[in-house]
Amino acid sequence: MGEKITTKYLLDLVSRSFALAIPLLDKNKKIKVEVQYLLARIIDTIEDSMHEVKDKETLITGFVNILKTGDTKNLENFKKVVISKTINKNDKILIENIDIVLKSFFNFPIEIKNMSISYLKEMGYGMIYYQDHAISNFDDLTDYCYYVAGTVGIYLTELTRLSDGLNLDREKAKKLGIFLQKINIIKDAKTDYKEKRIFWPSSLFDNENPAPYFEDTAYMDKSLEVLGKMIESANNEFKPSIEYITSIEKKAQGYRRFCLLSVMMGYETLKLMKNNYDLFTGKVLKIPKKTTLDIVSKVKSDFYTNKKLEDILLNNKL
């Protein structure tokens, strides 16, 4: 008999980092964040699929409409169409089990559902915009990352306001999401390149051609130079991300730990990628398990006081 499929099972399947962080959340937010991540992942799966741009727009619009209306009569057909051109096998399992995610979502209070849909819609249409608009420079990159992950930061901030009565800085919340997304874009560069998806600004590459940077070892020095610029861009979002975390009060301690684990793991990943040519060869870069366990342990024990976080900012040499 197979394992029962739940939203947690699906989360573990499609996201190692969020599967690690979400259990740290306060109970009043855990399932809502879990489901929101999976809904966002469904939209992201459509973006990453081999469908034509116009079909992606139709599918994202159709999915948002299902969330708005609760009408699932065409859901089976929707799933078949999305799966037919989905790249990742775990994402296919998520799409096949959309019903489980929707069942949880439809049980949420109307205010939470409306807020969720608002940010998912903005995310989806931002993704579609960048399907046929190149990421030419770092302003474009930051804008793209806002749609993909900055919107998540604002959703979490609004959820914390509704759940805990905390009014956190929305701009810094955006920065936290953008920080994590830029790290993902750096880390996944070789995979994205092989799948003909380039999220690094085209202006970084000679003649806007990334091919030699990923295929020719003679370009190693130039590759490491552009990597340095990407890491600098991500690191620009680190300080506001930490400042956002230090403003989270104790009554939302789980949310603080959730954000802190994500950001500290992201920062550790940046350090791992700095001057690391393996990124261009496709070698999987993973934080050592011992380091991960150490960060998780420190986050859970509230080792990272505001003073310690300020010291990390002062000593940030990336």
C-alpha cells in the first residue's frame, strides 16, 4: 500500500528547503503557507513547462479562475494538458494531485483565499510577461524576482498581520523573497541553460550569448566574473532581509524562525557558490548535511539573536 498523499507529502516532494522551514511556523499559519507554496509551485510548473507562451497564459488564467470560483468540473482536463508538457517528474505528481491542495485551500476563510488569489494572480502574470520579455539587466532581474518571490514575501507579511496583529515592513518582505529567488536563479543556472531558460541578465554575457560561459572552459575567468556580479546582486538583498527578521516579535516566533532558516540557508548557499566554477559544469552544489543541521539547531534554539544577526551583517564579506 502506497504512502497517503497529503499537502505535506507533496511539499516534501517538490521543495527540500521549504519542507525544512515550514514545520517551524506557528500553528495558525502552517497549513496556509504550505498550501500557498504548492499553489505557487503549480503556477511555476506551468511557467517552466514546454507549452507555448499563449497556452501558458491560458492555463494560468484558468487555474486562477478555478481558485476564484471553486469550479473544478474541468480540472481533470486541466491536469492532463499541464502534465503533457511538464518537465519535472515530481511536479507532474503535484499536478496529478491538485485536488488535495484545492480541498485545503477551499476550506480557508474568504479573506485568506482572496489575499492568496491576489498575489498568485500577480505572480502568474509577471511570469507570463517575462516569457517574451528578456531579462536584459539587473533591474529586470529584480523585477522578475519580485513577481516570482517578492509577492510571496508580501503574502506572508499580510498573513502575519491577519494572524498575529503584526504590521511588518512590506518593502523588506519583498526583499527577502527576492533574495531567496536570486539565489535559486544562480544555483539552477546550468539546469536552466540546458532547458533553454536564461534568467541571468543577457547584458552580462559577451554579445548576449551565454553559451561559451556554460560550455567552454576557456571562458572560466569570464564565467566567474559574471557569477561574482550575480552574487553581489543577491547579497544586496541580504541586509533588508535580516532587518525584516529582526522586526518580527516573539508572538510570531515560529514565523521568525521560518524566515531565519530560509535566509541563513540562502546565505550559506551564496558562500558555497562564490568563485565556484562547478556551478557552470552542472555539478550539484549542496550545503553539507552537518552545516544544515547546525543552522537548523541554531534557529530552533534562538541562537540568532538580533545582536548576532547584526554581527553577521557587519562581517558580511560576500
